[in-house]
Amino acid sequence: MVFSASEHNHRPGRPAVRGGFPRSLVALVIPLLAIVLAACGSGSGPAQAGGGGASTPAIPAAAVKVTPTDGATGVAVTDKVVVTANAPLADVQVARAASTSQKTDAGTLAGAYSADHRTWTSTGGLFAGSQYQVTASTSPAAGITGTATSHVGFTTGTPAKQFKVSWDPVDGQVVGVGTPIVLTFSGATTDRAAVQSRLSVTTTPALEGSWSWLTDRVVRWRPKDYYPSGTKVHVEANLAGLDAGNGLLGVKDRTMDFSIGAAQVSQVDIAAHTMKVYRNGELVKTMPISGGKGGKQTLLTMDGPHNVIDKAQSVIMDSATVGIPKGDPDYYYETVLWNVQITSGGQYVHAAPWSVADQGRVNVSHGCVNAAPADAEWFFNFSQVGDIVNVFNSGRPPDTSQLGNDWSIPWSTWVAGSALPASATTTSGAVGAGSVAAPASPAATGTHPGT
């Protein structure tokens, strides 16, 4: 009998196993496959629903950062306030408290936003010795959780060398049609252009005007022609945070407002010994006068349109201050009344009781315009700072290095004295709080040259 291989192990009563594997071997393989499958499907934990195992990233919360930091002291006036956020800024407010040391009222600090509104940077300067409070908040933004508000306070220090300004005229004053604005700084700047860029004049109505530097400490502004009566003038010197050179740092901003009164112009004819006084184009008084006697240049009355720079009821006039010492035949030392000053070199219209007999006839003064006491008192009460006193026929040209002679400077020369290209016109409509400034003119009673 012949058997196949499969049949060789067949026992009666059992089915044959096909495929060449014994049943005992299959029984061993099946459990091993189960172990392998279990190992392939195992992990760190149960399978995640949906078949993925990646976690969702956290959404950042809104945040604001302010520089200087909260509680900072001695912050430099040249520093900037910078606010940054990870969402658009809804609002930034910077409040400045009043300062006793700088004699300033409370105010605010201006600034500008970046294009994406996520950064705000101060554009105004920091005042010295002042407390600041910054409040900044964000707007809702996609991808950012909630909104944020930050409150930060800091205090500025005071520079060792402070750059300040005083000026003429002063806030609230009513002045004449020839009034130049004269700014005198506490120290000499090495960068006139930088200083001038912080200065502005706004007139209503708008007038063509320009700054012109006299020295590194003195700069003046005037319109091209006399102001019309009734003009309103607003002046700003935004010096806070400015590096003016020579170690000088601006410590605060200042503003002032003044207005132009009646057009009062006097014509002084030295050759005819007369003075005619006009108000708004109408002749109101003619006075006999005596001008400078000459003999040398300094004893002549100075020609040119002068602008009144000061008034003083009583002045001690000492010729030694203008190069005529005691012992010289022309020496004088007098207490003089009813003085209207027309140059910083010491020329006045004033009362001269000693020369009444010569007034209207001959020139006998040391350079001033002499008038009878009653006429001088009337003119003193009539005059306002900035009125025009036009002297002519004296033979002495104006000295434009002196104040009071601004209108003797040709307009092209005046404009050339600007450290920046002059604007053709000013803009009307600027607003600012007034601030009283110390006058640059002499005190009411003192020692001055003249007669």
C-alpha cells in the first residue's frame, strides 16, 4: 500500500491538516502573533480620540511693557517714554504732576503710535524734577487672550546745567506795533538750529516773520512789516529734553500770549528840533525837543526807527557807563524822570528841565531826546513797549547790535540771521496756556547810560 505524505500522519476519525504545517505548530504560532500585534499597538497611553496624539498650544495673554519702569527715579530729561504691547494699543495717557522746583503746572506728555498701533513713543520732552504717571491699555485682538492695562509711575532728575529762557514781552502784555520777541537763554547754545526748531510763533492774522540770532544766547523774532493793531501772538519755547550743547539741557516748555495795541509812531526830526506823535495815523501832539549835540559820534542821537524797549519813571544816568569818565568836561551823573528807552545802548526820550530853553532851537544833549518835564511825563504815560520812535537827520547811523534797532535791519539781512530756513508764513489757531516769564528789560529804577 502506498501513502501520500499527508496521509502518512492521518489517523482515522480526524480531519487532515493541509498546507504542510502540523496542527501542533499552528497552535504555537497563533499566541505569538497576538503578542506581536499587542506590542505594535502599544504606546504611552490609550489611543486619542479621532486618531491624533498632538496637544493644542496655549493662547498668549495680552501684555504691556513701559519704559522707564515703574518706580524709576532720576530719569534723564533726554529719555523717551516707550510703551509696547503684543496687541494693538487702545489708549496711552501720560500725566505730569505740577513741580515746585520748576514752577510748572500739571500737564500731559504727547506721543505717537507706530503703524501697527503696538508701540507708542513720546514726542514731547520730559520736564525736570517732575513725577509722571503712564496709563496704557490694549484692544481685543485675534490670537490674544483678553486685554491688559498697565499703570507705571516714574520721576525725572534735574540736570546740573539747566537750559531755560526768559523773554520780552511778557505774557498778557499789550504792546506796540513794532514789538520784536526777544528770547534770552540761561547759557550759550552750540546748536542754534536745534534750539530754533523748538521755537514757534503763531499770529492771528497770519503774518510773514522770521527768527534772527543776535548772539548764541539771544534770538529775536519779528514780522516783515509792523503788526496790524489787534494782532494776537502766541509764542512757544518747547525746550524740555533738548540738548543745547555745552552740557546744557532743557528742563521745561514755556508758552506766552500777548496782543498788539494801537499803532503809536513818533517822528523825531533832530534838525528841526521837533517830535510829532501819532496814534493810528492821527497827529496827537507836537513837542519841541533837543537832540544830541555831536562833537563826536557817541554824543549824537542815533537815527533809525527804534522800538520802545522799556519805561522807567526814574533812572540814574551815569556817563561813565558810556565811556565819559568822571573829570571829563562832558561827564554827568543825574537822576532823570519820565524815561522812555529806545536803545539798549542807553538812549531815551526823557525830561530835561535843564535844557528847556534850548528845546525847539538847538541840540545840546549827550545823545538822548530831551523834552520839557510836562511833555516828557505825557509821553511816558502815552507810550507802550514796542511803539515806534523814528529818529532822523541826526547824522549817526543805527547800531543794529543794540536792541531797539531791529527795524533798521533790512529784511533780507534779518532772515539771513535765522539758523533754519524761514517759513513764509506762520499758522493761526495754535492754543497754549500762558506762562509769566521774567522780563529781559532793566528794572524800573537803576543805573543807566543816557541823557
